[in-house]
Amino acid sequence: MKVGVTGGAGFIGEHVCDELARRGHHPLVFDHKGRHNPPHPVMLGDARDPVAMAELAAHVDGIIHLAACLGTQETIANPRPAAITNVEGGLNFLEACAQYNIPGVYIGVGNHWMNNTYSISKTTVERFAAMFNKERGTRINTVRLVNAYGPRQSVAPPFGPAKVRKITPAFVCRALTGQTIEVYGDGQQVSDMVHVMDGAKALVTALEKAAQSIVFDKVVEVGPAEHRTVNQVAQEVIAAAVSLDYPAVNLKHLPMRPGEIPGAHVTADTSTLALVDMSADTLIPLRDGIIHTVDWYATNWLPSYRDAA
Ligand SMILES: NC(=O)c1ccc[n+]([C@@H]2O[C@H](COP(=O)([O-])OP(=O)(O)OC[C@H]3O[C@@H](n4cnc5c(N)ncnc54)[C@H](O)[C@@H]3O)[C@@H](O)[C@H]2O)c1
């Protein structure tokens, strides 16, 4: 299949394109961000533009819609950019799939019940997708990832230019540069971690199923069988860095940020993985995934960071 991947130049998008190519599909990245020497063909476009999305749908056999404005805390003070990108972009994706009668996959978030702009806007489109399937006969499957981690996730200040701070690069960059890891709240909140390659597999299989007119009556949730607290994730990062000969660093706790709920449990209903022919016990174990990720940042991020310092 030729598959349009909106947000295909982003963290999850790149891994989805790689997984599509591994399975013999042909990814076409649709993103408003260009890149030098892209590994896959690119159509530059904005998900907020219904004509551009329809144009994409006209050229592919299916779409995986990942383009979004992220950030749980970052989108509270100014909700409009995320609300518009995520909701209008989502509607444009659904309309384009309906117009060209092509299968689609929508990505949802693990903290879908939280009242922050990001969760509200992402989850609104899950509900629109259910409406489109029921009322307009579309074939859209939805896959929720909890906290995705792995190589190539962008890095926020002071370590890089990303606008949104994600837990894994934040911890890894501090561990690799000998700095105390900062944990918001008491760190007892549970945030299931899913390796991005497992997430990509679930998303691609969900599209293959939709192409066979298998439309799930549930949202697929990708996450591990065993839950870990944020403190435990931080300890895994420290242990992985030590195993790669970096000195052990400490943890410190900062006040919780707005938009998050202290002690929240963001977990996945892993029974839904059967819909995409997966099960929690076959996912990449957290320890292996974190070692692989820390190793990737040590090789690919740390040298340029040191050069720039
Ligand atoms: N990272 C996670 O832990 C996680 C978990 C669950 C769901 N998701 C979802 O996965 C998707 C991808 O997340 P990511 O972590 O790869 O983020 P990312 O920021 O790395 O990628 C998002 C991509 O979307 C593009 N984009 C943003 N607005 C656009 C627009 N208007 N038009 C075209 N392209 C646009 C960006 O340029 C970027 O390449 C998002 O929908 C996000 O909500 C992420």
C-alpha cells in the first residue's frame, strides 16, 4: 500500500515510516516540517488545510494521522494552536478518508480522560472517528499509545530546541551529562512506557486491518503488562547510563506542573492488543528499551551537544 503518514517527520512518524517500509508498503510523509535528505518521500503540507489533506488522500491507499501539536502543560496557557491543529486537522483527516473511501488510523493518547488542552483535543477526534465509522461508513481504527519512548525523540531546553519536554529525553540527557534528574511531583505517578517501535507496529497493523475492512469496536491501547512509576523509570535510565560507563546521578523532586494529576495512573488496557495481533508479553521490555535508547542518545546526541557547549 502507498500510505500517507501525517506528522511523518516527527518522532513516532519516522518509526512508523520505517515499519511501513519494512513490511513492503510505501510511506509518503505529509508534514509542514521539511528535512534535509529525508529517508522517505515527502509531501509538504499543513494538516489544518482541508485541501492539502484531500490532496494527500487522492494520492495514497491509506493514511496514518499523527500530525499534532503536543504538550500537556505547554498548551494550557494558550489552548488555541493545539485545539485548532488537533481538532481541525483530525476532522480534515476523517473527511479526506471519507471522500476517497480509504482506510485510516488515528493515534490517541494514554491520558485521554485528563482535562488539559492536549488530551481534550486528541480525544475529541477519537469520538469523531467513532461517529464517522458509524454514520459515514469510514474505516478508521484508533490506537492509543501511553508514553512513547525510544531513539530520535526530540530534546527540549537546555539540551535541545524542542518546545515540549518529554520524560525520556529529559531524563536521559541529564543522566548522560552528569546532572541530577528532575522528577515532577513525588514520582509515584504511574506512566506506562511503550517503545516507539512497538507503537509503530500496532499503528501499521491497525491500518492493514482497516484496509481489510476490519474496523475495531474498541480503541487499541499499547502499553506494557507491568506498570512502573516515574521514579522507577528514572532509576532505569540511571542504571542504563551506569551500564554504559557514565557516572550515577541522583534524583530530585520538583513541584507538579499544571495539567497533570498527582498520583495519576496512565496505563493501557493490554487486552486490546489482540486486535492488532500483539500481546503485552511480546513488547520490548522496559530495561532493554531504555538501554537501547540511552545508547542511541550517547552516540547520536551527546557528541553534538558537547561540541556546541
Ligand atoms: N510521544 C508520545 O508519547 C505520544 C503518545 C501518544 C500519542 N502521541 C501522538 O503521536 C503523534 C506524534 O507524536 P510525536 O511524539 O511523534 O510528536 P512530534 O512532535 O515528534 O511529531 C509531530 C509531527 O507533526 C508535525 N505537525 C505538527 N503540526 C502539523 C500540521 N499542522 N501540519 C502538518 N504537520 C504537522 C510536526 O512537524 C511533527 O513532525 C501525535 O498525534 C501525538 O499526539 C504521542
